[in-house]
Amino acid sequence: MLNQKFVSPFAIVCFLISFTLSQLILSLPIIYSRVAGTATYILSIYLALTMVLLIIIISKLYKPFYGIDLFTVAKYVGGNFFSKISSALYCIVFILLTTLFLREVSETMKILLFDTTSTTIISLFFTAAMIIGCSAGFEGIVRACGYIVPIAILGILITIIFSTNYWDVNRLYPLLGHGIDNILLYGFPRISTYLGFIYLFDLVNYVEKSEELNKMAFIYIGISFFLITICVLANTMAFAYPYTDSNFFALYDLAKLTNLNSFFLRSEIIYIFTLMIVAFIFIISMFYGTLNFLYKTLNIKSNVWINIAVGIIIFILSNIPNNLMEVFDYYNIINSSLVLPVTFALPFVIVGLANIKRLKNRGNYEKFISSNN
Amino acid sequence: MKNLYLVIISILCLTMLTGCTESKELHEHAYVIAIGIDKSENQEDRIRVTFEFVIPIAFNAESNSQVSSITTVESTSLHSAISLANTYISKELNLSHNKVLVFSEEIAYEGLEKYVSTISNDKNYRTNMYIAISKCSAEEYIKNTKPELEKNPAKFYELLFRGYDYTSLLPNSYFLGFFLSTRSTHANPIAILTNVDTQTQETAKAIAEPSESLGPYDSNITAGNIPKEGGASTAALGMVVFKNGHAVGELTGEDTIYFQMSKNSFEEVYYSIYDPFIPQNTIAFNLSKKGNTKIKVDFVNNKPLIFIEVNLQGNIISINNDVDYQNEKNLEIIQKHLEYVIHRNLETFLYKTSKKFGSDICAFGKIAAKNYLTITEWKQNNWLEMYKFSYFKVKVNVEIEKSGLIFLE
């Protein structure tokens, strides 16, 4: 277990925010626009409130087990088998998300920056970076987030501020976009925007008190909500619906709008730099998560060769989709069939069942707690 | 710390992506500053693409050497033309500094959608380049554009098309705005009207009459008809109206002033009216924006009723010595007359856009959308088709400022 003094709350919040940023700099604005039309900000508010509610509920449910990781709780609920199945599911989610992200970011880099370079070559560089980066360990990754995420946020804010000349508030009408019912129904799967939730149960090992972790989670949701809202608002106000439905590189296009009276006309590079650093730190975090859950599932010790092998498997898998559109299709399928159930539903099932068992058999619970502290 | 270094080293690993393989030095590019697109005279399916690119080294030369070069290629598409041009220009064409995209009138009336969509997919273009329609061929326009006060032709185009800042006689028509309007369900696009000036002073005077406008403003003047001698041989004045991706008509410089007022983008203009006391004389004002234009859209019998309230302020620039302009009553008469003239002309302009062109170039649709809650409702009503049934209620408020030397005795 890592001592808290080595991982500051600031770095942990930055680490969680990196999960939001990784989506924000790529396809999140178009996803929000497709669900909500002109009312992207309503979707953003709805998801943030849902996340706050989820955090409140899970923190209440998790309180009796605080300091114990999710899979140990799963072991308490359903024995070793249930614990292994849970960590295997997490591992699969991480592998698939890392694979799709690797391909998406490589394709984006190719389209925006390296016309003549093969996507495979770009993927290869990211694969190398993630294999090297993950050997820094969780502490190193989280601390690096403390440096990288503030710079990335600044990059995104600069991009957005420079596009204000082109904003038109009237483009937010019709006010309810595709309608409240559509937003509530089809918008819910987009809760995966707050993917940082996936790591929350690992962080219980690094933060002493549950109240502190709650506070960090709320700060993470607050900052993510702010960034998402201003990005989707800027996108809608600058480009107008229905173009926002087909604008895959919203932030890049916002960066291209920079026009400070001939004094400063090129801010795309700020976006590209932001994309690079966010993609880098996110892919390392995801790869680290993949390995972490893999080792937990197989109950083996960390090994460099296994890291390299898994990295190569992810690299090969990332070459399966034929194009960027196919990546989005795969992502939609995986998001609703696997990411949401595993990331957002499974922890509630595990912790909920654990609480029922705790209330039924108090003695067993106390034995379990004392053996894990 | 060791771990942190590892992370930083792997970041540096990514910087290798920006290696030398795809790098290009500045001197390896030919920087295009204007592109003109015309129909081919010989073959229906071909276009003539004119590129003007700068010769950077000529800026340093003390002599009057040529600072730009122009070439025209005939091809089936814009990108084929770029490829063809690359075969005989020793440098690779670079479009990232292109300032203006000029289409001939003929192409504009046929439809620009396919060109605009193609260009929007090409990341090499800047989205803030200007889009203009030339009454003559685009090739002729580019070839005749000879900057007089500016050696750098790129700067010339930039300053010329940014003239909407201080004249209001030409609109702000940049590529992204045009492209978004072609896709929009709220508004129709417009483009700057350009031409080579071939009119003599006499013919231009004749063209300027008769006029729909109240007042002596040079209302029928568009690019190419400016009664002038000397100066640059091309001009940008007035605008072209589009609907469903193709041009449907053109508007004069004076119409452009009312367009800016309706769109809330009006800044200032020198504006003349006939003197209500001595009608053969004129009074000139420096009109500027006093406040935002207030727009409201209601629906009466399922037809749009658009309320527009324009708030302006004016300084009297030139007056007639025989009238006492210090007199409050006289000033009020002038103010009412000015409001009446602008009101009538603005109304004429608005009905021209709705009844004649059926094109919502002023983007009233954005305001009309406030009456709808969802996109489905909005789309069902099809605003762009409904616009031609619009009625307008116009209110013009002008405050004449009494300050200025002109009132001193």
C-alpha cells in the first residue's frame, strides 16, 4: 500500500480528470451533440448530477468496507470465484478501452498531423510509450498527472477562449435540443464520460479517509463538468447544429478559428500538444489498469515480459478496425454492453450484496474487516 | 523521482513523432494567397482554377519586382488542379495562407455546395479565409487585382475584405460562416461581391439611377460600377445572396448596410439623405451603432412576423448654411426624416430578401428558433421555406448628437 504523502490529493484529482480530458479532446463534443442536439449543456448537467448521486450512494454503501479494494469485497460476497470473475471483467474492459483509444488517437494524429505516416507506425510509438510509462507504477503515473493535467486544461481553455469571437448564443435554440426524454434516455449511457469512476475503488488504498476520497471525487466531477460544459457550449455556439453532429474534431476546429487581428492566427498546435500529452498519460493509466487487473485475476507477480506481451496484443487488436468510423461503432457497442455494466453497475452489485451479507451476519463481517486491516 | 523520470522519458519518446520524415522547409512551399474558380470555356465538366502565390524573396528587393505570380490550370476538380499545378511549379502549393476564394458568378448560380464541402474536408485551408463571387471571371479578377498602397498582396486581400469594419458596404463573408450557413436550418449564406472596375464615371452615374432607395445614397452601386478614376482596378462592394447552395441574386452596397443593421453587425458608415428643408441639397451623417438591434419573431396564422428595432446615432458631417441646425425643432425634423428614410430602405431590403429571394440571409431563423422547444418541432416547420411568407415591422431610432464644431457660430 502506498503512503498517502507520496500521492497528493491534487495529483489524484488530476489523475481522475485525465479520464475526462481524454474523451474531451477527441470525440466527446460530437457524441453529446448527437444525443442532445442544441441542448448539450442539459446533457452535461444531467450526467454530472447523476454522477454526484452515484458517488453519494456508493460512498454510503462502501463506508463499512473503506480501505479494502473492490475485489476483496467481492471475495467476501461470493468467494474467490466471484472476485476473479469481477477482476477479469475489469481487465477485459480496460483492454478494450485501451485498444480503441490507441486506434482513435493514432487515427486522429494521422488525420491532423501525419498525412503520409501509417496509423500503425503512430500506434507503435504510443504502444512503446505505454509499456515504458507503466513501469513507473501507479505513484509515478498519478504524480505525472499532477504536472500534465493542469497544462492540458490550460491548453483546452486557451483554445476555447480564442474562439469566443465566433460564439452566438442564439445557436443554442431550440432550447431543449432533441427533447428532454431523448436526453434522459439516450444520454444515460454517456455517463461513461466520467470514466475516472473505474479507478475510484483502487484509490481507497491511497486515501486514508472515505470523506477525503468523496471530496476528491466531487472536485473531479465539478472540474470535469465545467470543462465538458464549456467545450460543448463553445462547440454548439461556434459551429451551430446540425454541423456539430458531423464535426469529429470539434476542439481542433475551434483552435482553427483563432483570429486575434492577424497578431495570433495559429493555435492548432496548442490543441495538438494538449492531445499528445493527454493521450499519452491516459493510455499509460489504462495500460497500467489492464496489467493491474490481469495480475490480480491470474494472481501472479508483475513481469516486464508480460507487460510487453500485453502491450503487443493491444497494439495488434488496435489494428482490427478498418477505419475511425468502425472504432466509434465498436466503442458504442462496448460502451453499452460492457463498460457501463462493469464500471458503473458491478461495483453497486458487489457493495450492495456485501452490505446485505454484513447486516445478516455481523460476526462474519467483523472477522473479515479485522483480517483485512 | 525515478518513476517520474521514466514518465518524462516516455513523453520524449513521443516527440520523435515530429521527426524529419514529413518535415518541409519554408522555402519548399509556394504559398497560395488567392484561388479563383471558373467554369471551363471548352468542356462542361471541367473548371479553370487560378492560383496566386507570393514570391517572398521579392519583398526584400528594392526594385519594383513582381511580388506574386499567377497561374491558371484547367482540370476536373480543385484538387486535381492543385496536383497539376504542382507538376510545373518548382515548389509544393501550400494553401494554409490562402486569404480568399473567388468563384465566378456563373459557378455561384450553378451551386457552390460541392466545392465548399470538398474544401471543408481539407484541413490545409484556413476556415477564416474570405469567400467572394466575381461578376467577371475569377481569373480576370485575380489577374486585375494590383494593390496600390500595399506591396504584400496577401495583406491587401486581408485588409480589403476586412473593410466591413469601417465601410459597412461589404459583408463579412468568411469560409466557415458560409459553409455553416449552407448546412444550417436557420439561415442562408451570402458572399462578398467583387468585380473588375470597368465603368467610366458617366456610365456608372447612369447605372445608379433609377433607384428603389429613398435618398441620394449611391444605392445601385455594386462592385464594378464605382464611378471612380484611379485607385485599384478591382473592388469588393455589395453581396451575393444564396439559397439551397446556389446564388439567387445580388445586393448593392447600400443593401449591405441594411443587412449589417439587421444582423447586428453594423459598425459605422457615412450616410446621406436629402435635406428636408432644401431638397436639392444633401446632409451627410456619420452613422454608427447606438445599441444592439432588437429582433423578435412571432407567428401570425403560421406566418412569421419579424420585429426589428435598429438603434443608431448620427453626427451631422455636412450641412447647408441657409438652415439653422442649432434649432431644436429643425434637428427633430432632420432626425425624423433620417429615421423615415432608413426605415423605408430597411423595409424594402427585408422584403427583397423574403419575397424576391426567399433567403434568410439575416439569420432571423436563430431568433425564430426560440419559439420552438425541440429540434423535431423546428425541423417540421421548415423555417427556410417559411421565410418567404415573412412580414416585417421595422422601428428605427436615431439619436443625432448635437456636439461638434459644425454647430458653433
